[in-house]
Amino acid sequence: MKNKYYYPFFLAFLALILPLSVARAQDENPLKLSLSRDFGYSSGTGRIQGAFSMRAKGPENLARVVFLIDGNSIGEATSPPFRIQFNTDSYPLGVHTLSATGYTTDGQELPSNQFTLQFVEASEGWQTVGKIVLPILGVLVLVTLISFLISQVFMRGKRSSLAPGAPRSYGILGGTICPKCRRPFGMHIWGLNMVVGKLDRCPYCGKWSLVHYVSLQALREAEAAELKMVEESLPAPETSESEKQHKDLENSRYIDG
């Protein structure tokens, strides 16, 4: 009697387990299709434009992969990595289905997963980028301009009195060398970042110049050079009267007569 009641439950259990086992067996060697952007626009919600690559990964005996858009072949790859590139501009705008079919050395045909994407115009990508980038650039320009105006107000006419050759710290932005007075100084956070350099004010001569980052070794050499330049510009020490007489007496020893 007990077996009579357990038998239907056993059949129901098998009905649940067997499909899962079959599905798991089918997933052991699937053809996995992936999509990557090479150059262009992707909204993250299925809207793309530009150059993209489809890649397929399958079992070790995978010999050939045919790549498809809307069921039509766009090319095939016969060796790893199984990859093909396409450009959305070569296809009509709208929704398209991307897929692939793999063929193994033992004759199996493996369908891949699919991607349903919408090909859009290039202008949509540029508009989206502009909405993100332009506000950021505007904030950066505004912050830089405010910093520049503050430096003009509070630093105008002020100069550093640091002695030539004295060791100094160049801060987190690094140092540079003033092209006007040749003295090294730490670049300021309020300097204007230009495409070809940074417009910054020398704290020693007070002049603005377009400068570039300089290595610490070059900065130390510049410190030594500015000290040497000052030393060479100093007048020679005056000779005392007794030293002059002693020098004349020494010179007179070599006079004939």
C-alpha cells in the first residue's frame, strides 16, 4: 500500500529533476556570445552606435563561428579568439538581433545567446556625451577662473624673499622653473591649466609665464645655479693697506736693478 502512494510522488519528483538535469547538460558546453564597444556610443539601455565587436566562446572543439545580425551572416571566424567587428552605421536604424552559431569538430551546431539592441544615429551619442562633459568642463573653468582672480587680488605685488639656493618644498603639484628669473618654485593650485602648459606666477619676480612640470633633480640643480649666480655677481673683497704693502714688497723682489 505504501508503494502505491509513493509512486506518484516519485514520478512527480522525476518530472522536476529530469528537465533541470537536461538543461544543465546542455549548458556544459554552450556558445557564449559577448559584445564590446570598440569606438562609439552605448547608452547602457540597449541603444548603441559606432564600432563594436562580437566574441564567441565555446567548448574546446569549437572549430567555426558564424556571426549573425537579424539572422543574416555578417562573417565568420575559424580560430580563437572567435571575434568579428561591425559598425552600426552599415545597418538601418532601429532594433536588431545579434547572435552567433558555432560548429564543433564533431559536427555539433551550437546556437548562442542573443542581444536585442537599437542602432541609433551618431548625433545621439554626441548629444549624450555633451550633456555629461560640458557641465563638468564648465565647473572646472569656473573654479580655475575664481582661483585666478583670488590670486590676483591677494597676491598682487607680493614677492617671496626666500634666499637664493635655499632648499624648498614644491608641494603636491610639483615644481617648475621661471623662464624669466630662472628661479625654481612650486606650481600653484590656482594657476591656469592650458593645453600646452600651465600659466603660473613666479613668487620671486612676480611675472606670469607658461610653465611645465620639472623633475626634482632639475629643481635642485636650479637651486644650486641660482646660488652660484648670486655669488659670481658679488664684488671682490677689498684689500687692506697692510696687505697692499705686503703685496708690493713681494712684487719688488722680482724687479731688476
